Amino acid sequence: MTDPADPTGPPAEPPPFSWGALLFVVISFLVGIGYLLWVTAIEGRRVWIVFGLIVLIAGFAALAHWLMGRTRR
């Protein structure tokens, strides 16, 4: 019986993204930008304030995550 913790070869590479998956990501990104512009035309400045707060929170979360990762090494 073989030991599952002892791999016999190099790990398999993950499969590359298919053209359909990449097309879905690009279309979703463009639809998201279009939706943001459409809502901005309706709501005005409030959307950008909320969007800026979300980006600010995400930026601080990314910074905290990076700093916590640096302390583990």
C-alpha cells in the first residue's frame, strides 16, 4: 500500500481557463462597469461615496491581511 503523504511525482498543474470562462469574466466586468455608470447617472455623487468607502475598507483589509502574513514568516 502506498503512503498518500508521499507523492510519487510532481503535482499536477491546474487546468488553464477556457475561452468561455475568460469571455464570461470580461463580459461580467463590462456589464458591471456599465451598471455602475448607469446608477451613477441616476443617483449621482452618493454612489461614488459608497463605492469609495467600500474600496477604502477593502484596501485596509488587504493591508491587514498582508501585514498578518508578514508576521507568520
